[in-house]
Amino acid sequence: MAGEEAPPGALNLAEYALAGARTVDCFRRIRKIGEGTYGEVFEAMDIITGERAALKKIKLDDGKEGFPRQILREIKLLKKLDHENIIRLKEIVVSPGPAHGTGGSDDHMYRGDIYMVFEYMDHDLKKVLHHSTPSQVKFYMKQLLEGLHYCHVNNVLHRDIKGANLLISGGNLLKIADFGLARPFTRDGSFTNHVITLWYRPPELLLGATNYAEAVDIWSVGCIFAEFLLRKPLFPGRTEQEQLSKIFELCGFPNEENWPGVSKLPLYKTIHPVTPTKRRLRDIFQNFDCHAVELIDRMLILNPTQRISAQDALSAAYFIH
Ligand code: AMP
């Protein structure tokens, strides 16, 4: 199969199998650890090396729909990204499936299950989000920003930064995981605004923006940072409308003065000012480290072009003191 092109939507195993297409029989399954959009995640052990791994099963719908496009994108991105704070995709393995290699035009359509093999991580950040010490918080935030800065300089948006997608291992080592919604981006691109889990979704996406950039991920980081301090979610909205109201109550109401161009966003006309309309985000953080609050304040700026970048955040006073 080497050197051959797979038809659109199909997985070219020759291209993606990182260490030859080993089968899943090379692993001893230990337990189910999670449920992803495209299938289950298992803890397993490599029978040959004894190494622990996380196996993400990609359920193929009998080959009818081809390979999920989103998973293809995730594999392509993860193959390119190489950073200590980004989860490592070690290889792709397959389970023997019926009816492949029978000749004909769908020769490339693999009919068994396919697994993404990741380095194993102990747990996710959600577990420690509400009971971490200030020094742990600083270390997690630094690693999150380092990983995200690496994504952004490589023109990749993660688009689903939240506690469940940040994995922890070996004490306090943090890695960004689940690139299922990630995508490469260009400044003049137009993308769907239906991304990022509601509580961590920035106002520009909630207002229908389709031309957006790195700042969408930074908003999510600001929400997580605030959640670390408050020990509860900052903006736990139940609907998109309620999410916007909660944001405006703390960050003020957007207008052409504080966010030029906001009134042209598709959903701007559907929103109504809340009282008070002035920004009062800092008020709820009065008893916290002033450098931490200063950084949160710069991450949660309504106007995405004014929001701090991952690179600038890393040189903020919070990380120096
Ligand atoms: P995902 O589809 O990537 O969001 O994975 C679903 C869940 O499986 C996550 O929330 C984690 O609890 C778990 N999980 C995913 N990847 C790993 C990994 N590399 N190590 C340990 N657990 C993982």
C-alpha cells in the first residue's frame, strides 16, 4: 500500500501507521478509562515493551461513511506537533477486520477498528481544578501556555481547551490532549463558530464570528485560570444566551468603543445590555494574588484583538514573582 493514495475520506494506513500497522493484539487491555466522541478510550499495556498506553478506539461505521474527517485532521495535526506539553500520538494500530483487500475500488477501506495509541496519562485537570495549591496552579498554567504557544506559532487552534482535555502525569506534568476540534488556521480564514465547550467559549464565537484566531483559546485559558482561583466555574451558562449574559455581567457590555466591529457580528443585534454594563471582573478576585488577577483580566478581554497572547502571558509578572 506504500505510496498509494487513499480515496477521499478513507484512511491510508501506509501514511498514518507510525511504526508499521501493528495490530491491537500487541496490547493487553487493562480497563476502560473514558469515552470520546468517536469511541472508547482504554488503558492498555504494550506486551513487548511493557509500556502503558491509552488506546482511543475509532469506530468505523462499516466503512460506509469512510474515515471520520475530524479524526483524520486530529491524526495529521498530532503527527506534526512535537512538544512536551502536547500529548504524543505514538502509533496507529488496527484490529483485524473482515472484507479488506478483496480487490476493486474500495481496497483502501479498512473494515475493522482502528486505535490511536497515546502515551498514558494518570488523570485529567478537572480532577484537581478545585483543590490545587497556588504553586501547582502556576506550574499548570505555565505548561498550558507553553503548549498553546507552540500550537499557535504553528498556526493550529485547539478549539476545546477545558479541564477534561488537559492531562496530568508524573506529579504535575501537563499535556494538552484531544485535538478532535483542532484545526490549522490562517488570518483571513472563515471557520465554524460551533466549537469550544460552552463554559469556556469566548464572546466572539457566541456572537457568531467565523473569522477568529488564537484569542479563542486564550479566553478558555482565562476561564480555567479563574476556576483554579475560585474553585468553581467562572461562567457556568446553560444556554448560549445565558453564557453571554454571565460574561457581560462581569466583563461589561460590548460596544463599538471597547470592541470596534462588534456591532457587525451576526448575533450582536440579538443581545441586550445587562446591569451593570461596566466591567467588574476584578471585584470578584479581591483576595487573590494581584499578579494572577492581572493576568486573568488580560485573558478575559471581550475584544479578541486586545486579549493577551500565550507568548506575552508567559512573560507576565505572575510567572516572574
Ligand atoms: P478524548 O476523546 O481524547 O477526550 O478522551 C476521553 C477521555 O479519555 C479523557 O477525558 C480522559 O479521561 C481519557 N484519556 C484520553 N487520553 C488519555 C491518555 N493519553 N491517558 C489517559 N487517559 C486518557
